Amino acid sequence: MDKIRKYVKAKLSLEPTGHDFYHAERVAQMAQKIYVLENKIVDQSSLKIIIASSYLHDTIDAKITAEIEETKAEITALLQDDYTSAEIKAIFAIIEKMSYSKNLAKKQKLTIEGQIVQDADRLDALGAIGIARAFAFGGKNNNLIYDPDMPPRLKLTEKDYKSKNSTTVNHFYEKLFKLEDLMNTQTGQKIAHERTKYMKKFLDEFLTEWYLYKEDD
Ligand code: ADP
Ligand code: NI
């Protein structure tokens, strides 16, 4: 696992939009926690697939790299000594299919391991860390934090979603608040619910502060 961590650290340590190495590490830890809570028997091969997929999931994302094919070849080489070819295939099947935008276009079939990694990734978009990541992403993409004249777009195609022409507060409504109902596992659903509650409290406070001047009218 050290090899994989080192590789991801080198690739993502300077990633400024919340998809950095520590995001990958949190996803790996959360995914393991979900797996252990949901399964009485721990299958070592499943666990290996979950951890590798968690660490690697953002390295082949178009947002992060323009060199997707090269990166895939690097990953295959990286895994070759410690993973069977079936395990490598299982890892690619997860990291190529799990992203939110891919699933907007068409719901992708994921293995149980993939569903767990997807839940862990989505949980990292929620809660206090989720809030911080969303504003980091928005800032890097030149989005406003909030614009009262720009209502959230509640029905989004994959193209709309990728256009990034929205505010970060809108992103809460356009994606982040939808995640709790999209969780694959019960454990993920429970944690998502708590984290979403916290974000809604944050937005209440945000909008109360924003509209404070209205009371002076
Ligand atoms: P996926 O990789 O599953 O398709 P994204 O890369 O779109 O999902 O989202 C990963 C994280 O990046 C989100 O959880 C969110 O924090 C942030 N993000 C994505 N799009 C936006 C946006 N338009 N505004 C703010 N944050 C965003
Ligand atoms: Ni991610």
C-alpha cells in the first residue's frame, strides 16, 4: 500500500480543488470503515481493492489530469507486482465508473467494493470538510460564493454540471444535498444524513448573515 500512497502523494499533493492526497486518504479510511461495519467477514482481496481504488480514484479524472491514458498505464505498472490481473481489472472498473458526473449521464453498475468507495468519496463532499472543499473548488474555478440573482439549477445534464457556471452555494443545492439519497450503503446513508444536516445549518447561518440588511429596510 505504501507504493500506492507514494504514487498518489506525488500526483495529487499540490491539487488545489479539494482532490488532494488527503482527500484520497480520507476516502480510503472511510471506505474501510464502511466495509468493516457492513461485512461480518473481512475478505482481504475485497479490502485491497477498496483501499487501492480509494487512493487512486481521482488520479484518472479529467478534472485532474489531461493524461488519462498515460496515467492508466502507470497505475497498471504500479499494481502489477502486488495485485492479480483480476484485482487490477476490478480496481479500474471502480475508478472509471464511480464519478458523479458519469453517473448523471447514465447510472453505472458498480461492484459492492465500488459502491463502498463511491459512498466514501461522496461523504467527503459533505460535512465541514465538504463545505471547505466546495469553496476551494469554486474559488479555483472562478465561481462566486453566492449570487442572489442566480437561482440553483435543480435539473442538470452532465454538460450543465460540467459547465461550472454556477455559484458554490448553488452547488450545495445542485449536487451536495442530493447525495444523502444516493448512498449505496446504510452506513453511508447514516453518516451522509448527519453531515447534510450540518451543512444545512451552515447555509441557514450563511443566508441569515447575507440577508441581515433586509431587516434595516
Ligand atoms: P465527481 O468526481 O464524483 O464527478 P466532482 O468532481 O464533481 O464529483 O466533485 C468532487 C467535489 O468537488 C465535490 O464534492 C465538490 O466539493 C467539488 N465540486 C464539484 N463541482 C463543484 C462546483 N461547481 N462548485 C463547488 N464545488 C464543486
Ligand atoms: Ni474524490
